[in-house]
Amino acid sequence: ATPSKTQAEVILVGCGCPLRGMGWYHAVQMLGGECPSAKMCHVVEPWYLGPGSEGPGGSEFIEFKSKSEEEHGVQFHKSMSDLPPVADGVKRLALISGRTADNPRLLGESIAAGCTVIYLEKPGAPTVAELKAMKQQAADANVQICMGYNKNVCKYVRNAREFAASAEGSHVTFVSNNTYENNAASLGECFERNAEGMLKNMAIHELALLASFYDVTVDNIDSVKVDKDFSSCQTLAGPSGKDFTDFDKVKFTIKTKTGKEVSVQADRCGGDISYAAVSDADGKELFRHSMPDEEDESNVSVLEAKYPGAMPYFFSQDPDYITVKERVANLCATGEEAKDVATIDIAIAALSVAEYLTPLMQKELSSK
């Protein structure tokens, strides 16, 4: 596979298991022509082309590999060092969709492989210190980093922001819900699997919105008000028997020193609809846009039939994944700015705020 003059040569780093892995869904969208500026030419998959080949998902991956090689000319590699050098005039983009802990290493390997733009899945790295080091490493190599914070380009976020801008004195609340069962076994499993904690995981998208559009950084926070009636922090045993302390639901309002105010509500057991609401000064709701809306739901039905058994969240966020990838690929191919796409600075701000808020809110709730 070779890119045209107006396309980026995309290397997908970390495909994962078909129907399960986010990398696989990125691949399917690019191979289906959903992102015209992105030509997926290479896949680097150390697990399924190595120790994972015989285990769960191994046979499905090999089937996907054969089909992609045959129908699209995609080349598969076990490691980044196996990639061919960049051809003359080609702009190379790495889309890194593996385990968060591997990202600092994979970023360095992507730079060494000649990538000029790197798309990193959220949150980018496990810690702020690693993100800052990655930012420096990329800057030294004149490489741009874009983040896969897809809610930044989401219709419901855009509509709420536009409505709020036209309604003076209004207040925006971003609500993120998930579908875990509200019991100790289900939440304990969730807490262990997402051991970095709710704010670094589920609600990190909302913190990226706050950093992108409301100037929220640790230094610019004036006050944090926790809604103690809504919020809940628990210590539960995970499947391993170890205890994990995390929020199962939380709601808070941040005021910035520069005069902005915004709220976030996240609930692990809140259901499958997320939304943004705009209220007036008295707290009366004036506007709400949900995800998925009717348009999204009709798209979801089409995708469910096309990819039976895939992770449901792929479908509801399908248009946003396309938008972010297309803008990042276009940036790589043409140099045009990737509008509203989160940068590494936004990733650093969001993760810093998560690290700042977590102990502060846990302490506040322990005195509830």
C-alpha cells in the first residue's frame, strides 16, 4: 500500500483483537475509506504476532491480517524496527493505540521510524512527568503530537458550547455515564481494571474539554466545589482480592482565576447516555444535547449489523473517531491545522488536573 500525494502514510501501532481493540476499529475505518487523508500502510502488533498468537483472539487477528494484506496491501510487523524507511516525499503518521504504559517508548520508536506527526490515544502516558518528557522529545525532533480526545470534536459538546455562548450568565455541565452494575463485584472489577482512577480514565475526556475550552489548568483553578450529595468514593476489592479506592460517581464545579465556571458529572453506573447541559443563573436547564442522539442511533444500527459483537462504544463515537483521525492525517499530509484536536499541552493539563483533584475530592468526601 502506498499513499497518494494528499495522504499521510499511516502506521497503526497496536491493533489488538478484532471486535475488541480500539486499534482494530481505527484500522477498519481507514481501510473503509472513512478518512480520505489517511492511508494505512503498516500495522505493528507485537502481541498477536508474538506470544499472543496462540491465545484468545489470536486466530481472529490472523484472519484480519490475511484479509488486510490481500485486499489492501497492508504490511504487518512485529516491531517498529521492522518498518521500511520512509520513501521520498512521503509524510508518515504513527497512530499509537496500545497500552498507555508503553506509549513513552513507542513515541521514541515512532520518531526514530521517521514519523512527523503522532496520534496518541488518551491519556497519553500514565503520569504527567512522562507526558512532559514526551513533549520535549517530540519538540526536539520537530514532531507534532495530537491526542485522541474525541469528545473535543463531538457534536453534543459543540452544540452546548454554542448555545452557552449565546445565553449570557449560563453554566455548562458535562455529564459522562457508564453502564457498570451498581454492586461491589462489578465496581470492584472496574476499579481494578482502571486502577489509574476515574479522573485519569473515564472522566479524563471531560477534563480535556475543560483544559481545551475553559482554560482549566492546576495553576488557574480558583475553587473546586464538590457536590457531596451526588458524589461517592468507595474502597472495594477487585477480582485479585486487592483493595482499590475510587469514585463510583462524582460531580464538581470548577471556577478559574480568569472568571470561567464549568461543572463535570461522571457516574460509572449512570447508563449509556452522556450529555452536555446548559442552565441559567438559577440552575434551571435551558438546553441539553445527548450522545447518542437520533442521528447517532441510526448510524449505530448500521454499524451493529456490519460488525456484530464489537464493543458498543465504538459505534456511538464512530463519527468523532473519524473526524479526529481525518484532521490529524490532513495535518500530517498538508500541514493544515487540526481544528479543536487536543494537543500534548491539553493532555498534560488534563492529567495534571486529574492528579490534583483526586486526593482533594477524596478528602472532601471522607468527611461527608
